Amino acid sequence: MNELTRIGFKPLDALHVVCAVLLQCKYFLTVDKGILKKTMRYSEIIITNPVGYIIDLED
């Protein structure tokens, strides 16, 4: 969680992402622009919006 807060995630957002990682989720879906802007800096999980998820499924 500390890694995520260091790269700019708010503490509760970081907690949600870490929970998804610990549950071994492949995707973390959100429409939060603040989280989506930081997706390139965290590679443990694919963070995307619902539309990006659907596009990934179609590939």
C-alpha cells in the first residue's frame, strides 16, 4: 500500500487496489480519473475503466 501512496494514490484508493491484488484479480475497474491517470505506474494489476475492460475482452 505504501508503494501506491508514494506514487500518488489516495490511501483508500490504494487500499482498494491492494485488496484486488491480494484477491488475485486480473482487473481493477474504475471510472475515477485520479486512479486511471496513475495506471501506467503500477503493474501488479490491470487498472482500467469498464469500456477498456470490454475492449480487452474482445481482443
